[in-house]
Amino acid sequence: MPLPTFVIVGAQKSGTTTLHDLLGQLPDAWMSDPKELHFFDKHRDRGLDWYAAQFHPDVQHQAWGESTPFYL
């Protein structure tokens, strides 16, 4: 599995959910589900293989990512 090409960070209640949802509607973008994976702040002990396994982009996707505001 590939690692994300981008990560959305930001303050809570600053529009990260809206940005996540809008990016997920683009035909060449794929967004994680659930939105907040919390890898870098809560789940680093699960390892990079676990993090990479959360992403399932198709061949048409040019970018894929996740949104976890807590990273900021």
C-alpha cells in the first residue's frame, strides 16, 4: 500500500471536514475513511505498515490523503 501524498492538518472547527469531503469528491483524489487516522499522535506504535494499509487509492487517483486536525 502507498503512503499518503498529503495530510491535512489544522485547528479543530476550522473547516478540515469540509476540505476532506470536497477533496474526496474529486475524481483524481482519494481520502481516508475514517477521516482522522491519528497515526502521528496516537497510533505510531502500530507501525508504518498499518498506516499505509489505511490507503486504498485506485489507479485513476493522482493524490490520496487523510485529515487529522490534532496533528497541528
